[in-house]
Amino acid sequence: MLKLTLLPCVFGILLTCWSQRNLTSNAKTHTDLLCSPLMDGRGYVNNGCNKAGFYLLNEFERIGLVPMNGWKNQPFYINVNRFPGACKIKINGTKKIPGIDYLIHPSSAPFHGKLSLTAISAEEILSLPFKSFPPKQGIAFIQPKQISRDTLLMVRAKLEKLARIQVPVVEYTHRKLTWSVSSEQFMFPYIQVFDTSGRIQLHKFKIKLNAELKENYEVSNILGVVKAIQPSDSFIIVSAHYDHLGRMGKNTYFPGANDNASGVAMLLSLAEEIQQQPLVKHNVLFIAFAGEEIGLLGSQFFVNQPILDLKLISCVLNLDIMGSGEEGITVVNGAIQKDLFERLINLNELTESVSVIKARGQAANSDHYPFSEAGIPAIFIYTMGPNKNYHDVNDKSAMLTFNKFDQLHYLLLRFLQSF
């Protein structure tokens, strides 16, 4: 009798373990594909962003999500500076590795030829006016070891102004190389070289760099709805951006595993679950946003050109950086949206899903922000853990642990079901 009594419990545990293994396995599958060379870093070389968008469009249809008021995607247009061709630098005759030894500023202009440098200090950079420089001569800024973050930000802003209209710029930095995307192109190149020596060395540069400013480049937000069990006009939005930084030249791309293939994997995981178990009183609109890395353009476009009345949105749950969680999660706007934050806290106390839930204030750091600015309750959740790669060539799917993916999935599912 004891064995027969325990059998359903054991079977239930096995089912739970099997389900959790499938959740993580599916998440890794999506992340691997989105980070593969086939997707070109989900940027704007080789149509990477739109390849990823097409993949998600098919996934939404496979899951069974239905269009939002007839819209399954919402196209919009951006201007983007991109690097589709050569990206080669030799320093004192030695070939350097893009993404490891150097980065090209996302607003850099093309440049072909040799470049000689004149050293300039932080004090000189921050002073005015600047002298004129002869052609093929640039300025070199070597970061002092003890320079403060605030001073460095001011220096970099001035260096950007110089590259925008006046002179090529080379910055030697001992800090982590972190890339981005830009909608403008300078008149001159700006190159960031990783160097921990701190010595003033006026190296000789030989540069072959192709860059082009692509205007009116079409990308799309991907949309899909699970309708409530009871007829309802109310919506919850679950979102994650799928774009990333793309390629810096033909041979170097930024995979964007944690940021934000992992968030897309969580969005798809929740969409599958909600499709099987719809909410009673709320429709759920799943949105995979494009254009986040270039300035939250996809979410801002959705808010400015809504395909549903924004007053019908009860909550926005935005997902980004979902690849770890061993050190807990952070809730941006948690200090402002206290009711939503407390709901998460109470659910986590019942389920012990994650070790810590931290509240942050308002921040314009992901796609929740345009909704928040429009007065819509919105929170942005990201995980904390050992996966520290961010906007670099090492943000690969193999670097993600996904150790708390299952627990976080069920915590977020219960959060949505609590409405």
C-alpha cells in the first residue's frame, strides 16, 4: 500500500523533472540558433536582424499565437551605421584581432591607409579650442590608470565630437571592450585599442575599414496574442528584444546570447505555457522587439503607433538577460511599481524560485521604458550570476548556465496567472 501511495507522487516528480529538462533544453536550442553565425549577430549586416525576426515569426505561428488586430509584425525604419566589409588593423606591422584587441566605434567613418598619431592628455582634450590636424594624422588618448569613470565619460564625449567633424581618434583603454550600434556616421574613424600597459606609445597604424550609413532600413516588431478564457479587453504584454549588435566586418560578429537571445528564449517558453493555459481575464500580447540596441526604437515605435489602446494594458513584463540567476534577479521599476514588486516577492516566498529579488528605480535601459514613460505599469527583469559577458564577442550561448531558467519560468508564469 505504501508503494502504491507513493507511486503518483514519484510519477509527478518525474514529470516535473522531465518538464524542467525540456524547458532548459528548448531555451538552449533557441539561444544556440539565435547566436549562430547564420544570424550574423542579429544586426544589420547580411540582414541578420530580419533573419531572426523571420525565425520568431515562424515560432509564434508554431506555438499558436494569433495576430494582434490583424498584425503579426509591425515594420518600422531605422538609420544604422554598419560595417559590412573589411575591418583590418595593423599596429607596428602586427595584425590585431577585432573584438579582442580593438573595437571600431559604432559611428566610425570608413578609412583606408596609414595613420600617424599625436598624443593628447585628458586635460588637453577637455580644454578648448583644438588646433587643426594635417590629413592622415590622428590623436591618441592613453587612459591613465586612475582616471575616474565620470572624467572618462566626459573625455569620450569630447573624443566623439572630434571624430565627428575634425580628426581621427585612437583611444588606448585598459577597460573591457564593449560595443554598441549607432544611427549616425562621423567624418573620421574612432578606434578603441585594448592596452593595459598605460605607456604612451605612438604606434603606426595601417587601417582598412569599410563603413556605410544605411538609411531607412526596415525591421519589425513580432507580435502574437493568447486570448483570455473569458471575453476581455484587458492586456498584459510580455516582451523581449531580439536584435543585437551584428557584425564588425566580415569575420567578427557579436552573438548576443545573454543579451538577449536568453530573454527571447524565456518569452517563447512562457508563450508556449500560456497558449496551453490561457489567463482567465487577460489577453497576453507577446512582443519580440527590434531596434532596442540602437535606442529602444521598436518599443518606442509601438507606443507611438499603437495597434491597441494603451489604456487597455494592465502590465508590461519585459525580459532581458535571462541566462543565469544564481545570484537572483533585479526588477527595474520595482521601487516604483511596488504592487507588482510585492506580488513577485510573495510568489517567490511560496515557491523559493530565486535566492534574491532586488528592486531598482526607473532606468531607460530596456524596452519597458517607453511604456513606463507613457504611464503604463511596466517592469523589467534581468538575472544576476556568473555570466558577465555583455556587448562583447564572448557573449556566446556556451557561456550561459541557465541554472535558474526553469525556476524563473515558473515564477514568471505564476506572476502572470495572478492577474
